[in-house]
Amino acid sequence: MNHSYIKDYISKQEEVLKSLPQEKVVELIDIFKKAWEEERQIFVCGNGGSAANASHFITDLSKAASDTMNRRFKGMTLNDNVSWMTALGNDYSYEDIFIGQLKNFAQEGDLFMALSVSGNSPNVVKAMKWANEQQLQTIALVGGKKGALSELASFSIVVEGEHYGRVEDTQMSICHMICYAFIEDSQIGK
């Protein structure tokens, strides 16, 4: 292994980050601010690396960002309750592991955000469709293939690229930008 691989990887990651539509990230932060102001429940999910990012994001939002606010965020990741997901997957289907949880908690006006590189994960797409039918505000962070989620979501950000690692890294950067806007910007949520 030589240093050129690492240099090339970093260079390509920088390109993806630089291609982010910054105005859309600002708009997304405003969506989360409104959800916080209205005391809405926030649901986030994904599969694989996107599931880990969803969990990380909700931890940062519900703990670190909330610690700086005068009222806490109400965040929940749909991929952290393993026993519930396996019960839903076993008794119904894997496509129902997220929608089954939303049916118990989600209400009109709540926020549902899906993270997916392909934009076509059947369980996430099914949950997005259900969330739209129930009048939740829907958000998708997807990779360059866009997939069904980018069409279904009321708001989406496309991370240009198809490399799973770079797209997932950039999606987590977006999630960190949301959280740190509340943690570090003294004009938000105080």
C-alpha cells in the first residue's frame, strides 16, 4: 500500500463534500429547527452503514444538541431496537421493520428522514410511502443514483457519487452540520 491511494481517496472525498448544495443543507437545518419549535417527533432510519449513521445522528441530536437547547429534541432511530425489528421481520417481512414502528409512534406533522446510498432500499421506501400517506414531513439523504426515495421525499439532498463510503461519510457530515448548527450557532434554538 502506498500513500497515493490515501491521497486519491481524500481528494475524491473532498470533491464530494465540495459538491454539496450548501443552500439545501441550510434549508434542512431550518426544517429541523421548525420540528424542534413545534415539538415534533423525529424519526430516522437506514440500512447498513446508513443505519449506523442514523443512530449516530439521533444520538448527537437528542443528546449533544439538546444539551445546548432550552427544550430537548424528540429523536428516535428506527434501526436500534433489534428485538422489535426481528419480530416485525419474522412475523411480517423485512420490508416492514420500519413502517411497523412508525405505526406505533408517528403522527401527522412529525418528521421522517431516510438515509440511503442507493435510494431504493425496499424497507425504507415502504416507510417513506407510509409517512407521506400519514402527512409526515419526509426527507431523504441519497447518493448519486437517487433512487425512489429522492422522488418520494418532500425534501431531499443528493450526495453526488456512488461510492458507498464517500456517500455515507458525506451523509454523516450533513447530519453533523445539522447537530452542530444547534450546538455552536448561538442564534438557533436558544
